[in-house]
Amino acid sequence: MVSLFKPSTKCTTTVRGLNLSQEEVLSELKKIREALEKTPPPPPPPPHGLWNEFKEFLSKYKIFGLAVAFIIALYVGTLVQSLVANLLLPAIGLAIPGIDNLATYSIGVFGVGQFLVALMTFVIVAFLVFLVVKVAKKWKIE
């Protein structure tokens, strides 16, 4: 560190109405520098033990919410598929003359009815997911 003052020279500096000597000013500046250079304390150690690590993992990544959403979506998809195959497509088949049950309709070896079941199921499930996301945004749920 290069000093701009000669050590033999006695000088005083007025700071906010206080007369401070060169040594006092340098001492205060050193204290400020030491306070600024202090490193923050290290983060707390991670919890030890498999059970604590598992609980931290679950809370950090919100696994329970994901698992519940997956299970509900699985059964809602099955419910909607049954609704489409057993209620909607037979009703549409009754409305179209000459087709008894549209879910079992096929052209040659192609099961067109099963494709319609899958397509309608997808559309209904996508709409239900859209509604759930819209309600979650309205309620400010992340």
C-alpha cells in the first residue's frame, strides 16, 4: 500500500466537525476495509441421514404434488376414455344412420372407431387440463 502522507508530518483532518489525526483516519479506514472484506458465514451443512435427505428432496422438488397430479390424471384419463367409448360414440353412432356403435367401426383392417375414441379422449382431457390450469392461475397456485 502506498501512503500519500509522510509519516513525520503531523496533520489533522476535519470530518463532520471532528479533528482527526492521520493515524486515526488510517485506523478507521482499515476497520472499514476489514469489515467489508469479511466473508459471509458458510451455509449450514446438508441434513445427514437418508430420511432427512429424502424429506429435503420431497420438499425441494414438490414431489408429492407431482405424484398426486399424476395419479389423478391417470384415472381422469381412464374415466374420460370410458365416457367417450361407452357413451358419446354410441350416441353419435345412433345419430348417424347405418352405424350402430361408432367405437367399433372399422374400415377393412383399420380400427377407425378406436382412433376416434383416442382422439376424443385426448381433446376432452386437454380441455380439462386447460380448465385446471386456468383455475390454478386464478387462485394464484403454482
